Amino acid sequence: MKPLRPLCPIRPPLGGFTLIEVLIAVSLSAMVLAALYSSFFVTQRAIHASEDTLITLHEARTALDIMRREVEAAFTGYDKKSKSRQEDFIISDRDFYGEQASGLSFVTHASIYKGPARVTYHVEEREERLVLIKTLTTIALDEGEAPEAEMVEEIISFTVEASNKGSSWQRTWKRNKMPRMLRITLEVPLGERSVELSITAKPREGRKV
């Protein structure tokens, strides 16, 4: 009698991974993915922080440039064109939690409106942040109707100082007379630090152009 042949040919066992090897591979893959995930979000946070810093610096520089132009075009006293007496040039000394928060108000020709307008800068606390606010008032607009804009969304301090001779600086001013020189300083947050930006503006009223 011939020996019986198996229905399926017998094959040598194929190589594979043990359960321990699979668990080790999965654990290593999870550790690598976690490291990459963490690194990705750290990089994203750094990029967003850098963008926020650049935006804040841009807002601060733009606000200071606008204030310089407005101060240079400011005037007080009697206006010959409108034949009316204008209000004083005003600097008020305030603070928020020990940080300087000056107020600045004057009449200027350099505004978005035709003719003179009173521009006012002050600091308000909004959502636990100090914000630099600008308000424009004209003869046709009441104070309640005056448009308001956030010039810098987050600041640490806002300092305005006036001088007649350039040596002694005053943080209060309310006169029907223009100061000879104005120094405006904005301190803004820069990550975990802060930076101060400052300009010096000279009103042109009474000066030769």
C-alpha cells in the first residue's frame, strides 16, 4: 500500500513578532509622535507670539507717528479763519495700578475731518488690559457721538510730558498756550519683557515753516 499524502503541503513556519516586540514598537512610536506633536505646538505658539509682538510694535509706532503729525498741526487761542476761541491744550496726569496713564487733548488741523477737530487720547482698562483710546470731536459732533478707536490694543504705560525750554518736563498742562515741545512715550509688552517707544513733537503754531 502506498503511504497517504497530506491534503495540504507542510510549509516551514514563517518569521513574526512576539507580543512583547509589538508592544515595544508601539510604545516607541507613541513617544516619537508625542515629541513631534509637542514640538509642533511649541513652534506654533512661538510663531503666534512673534506675530502678536510685531503687531503691537507696529500699532505703537503708527500711533506715535499719528500723534506727532497731529501735535505739529495743533493750535490754541483765537482762530482767525473760524473767528472763534479754541479750548486749551490739555495734558492730564493719571495712573493705573502705579503705571502712568496720561491724558492728551488738543485741537488740530490734521484729522480725518475737514476743518479743525479736537483729538483726545486716554487710557482705559478693557478685559484686564490697558488700551490706548482715541476720540475725535468736531463742532458738528457731540462728545457722545464722537467716533472712538483703539490705537494700541495693549500697553503698559502712556506718558505725555510738555516743556517750554526743553530742560524741565511737566506731566500736567492746561493752558491757552502751546507748549514748545512735547515728549510722548509708549511702553508696550514684548513677550516676557517690555519696550519703550518715544517721540518728540514740536507744535508749529507761532513758528516759521
